Amino acid sequence: MTQKSKIALITGGSRGLGKDMAINLAKNEIDVIITYNTKKEEAIAVVDEVKKFGRKATALQLDASDIGSFPHFINEVKNALKETFEVEAFDFLINNAGIGIHAPFAETTEAQFDALMNIHFKGVFFITQKALPLLSDGGRIINISTGLARFSNPGYSAYASMKGAVEVLTRYMAKELGARKITVNTVAPGAIETDFSGGVVRDNEQLNKYIAGVTALGRVGVPEDIGAVVAFLCSEGGRWINGQRIEVSGGMNL
């Protein structure tokens, strides 16, 4: 009897970190569902890349800030599980979707605060809550945080505060979902060269050099530094890690 494939749901999987997570999970023989907000063509390209590893994959539209849309989205996930994967549940939820807003504390607007809150904290809270009936017992939840929840760089007070809240939420989830043998952990990347927040870390030479200078390994991170860590947490080897914050920053600001 063939064992059924494991399935991961990755929010924000059309580019950057989410894309690399999807590819690394596929390399580990895990099927994937990724979400995108507006970049449908990029999401389809990721699905096609995952399929090259012999895995099943699909992409669903999700605005991670629109909490009212979550019941419809979960119904779409249920349909995808049945039609694409021929199952009724998935195994791994990776809460990765996010935006970057850089603004000094004194100048951060309520609209900016709410945009970050809805995606990075409220959205994570309720998308996970709504997904629980479809998440297999013994499954895994991975919440993506940031190194900025440990160290402070001006301009990220609201963003980092939401991520700090997610780190606390992670421990509560781990405690309350333990009865279902579901593990919950946080992965906190350091500064990564992607198009996130307008590509500032990748494209601003001065900032890139500064970050490399305060990182023990002497360079800025790239998406390929993160996906394999997420894949490990979804592997059998990661089964006893629970309620933890794992920073993946190359030793930034030690």
C-alpha cells in the first residue's frame, strides 16, 4: 500500500521566500498549495517548477489582509484537496504572506499600522483558526517572523511588533494544539535579498553592505537560505521541535 503524499499550504508562495519554500518542500517529496494575491502568472510558474520534481501543486488566490474572505478561501482549499490531491486534509501550514512598510515610529499612519496588523498578525491568527479543520492531526504549523523582533532597526516598529506578536501566538498555538500532536514553530529570517519592501535590501548597496558588516557570516541572506529550514521543520527529523523561535540570519547583530 502506497503511503499518501504529504501536502503543504504556503501563503504568499509566488515569489521570494515562499517560492523557495515550495521548491524545497517539493525536493522533500511534499506536494504544495501556494497562494498569491495579485501575481497569478508568477504563482503558476512556481507550480510548474514544483511539478518538475514530480510533485502535485496548485495555486489559489488569497488576500491575506481580508479576513472576511477566509471562509471562502478555506472552501477553495477543500475543493483543491479533493480535486487535485484526492484527499480531505493537508499536513503543513506555512504562514508566510507579508508586506513591508518602512516608516519611522513618529510618522507611521493608522492605515499603515492596520495594513501590517491585518496581514502579519490578525490574518495569521484567523487563517490558522479557519484552517484547523483541514489540518491533519500530527501536522505542523510554521509562522514566519523576522530578526527585527529580536534586534531593532529604525523604521520597522509596526512591522516588527506584529511579528513579535506572532512569536507569542506561536507558543500559545503549540500549547493548545498539542493534544492533536500538531507542532507550531516560528522561523525568523534576517535581512534577505528579495523584492520584499521594494527590494531595498537587495538593491540599496549601502544598506546591503551595512547588513553584511553586522552579520557574523559576512553577507546578506538569500531566499535559498530559508526554504530548506522550513522543509526540515516539515520533515520527520523536525518532529520534536515545538513552540520554538528559530532565527535564520547568519548571525546578524550578535
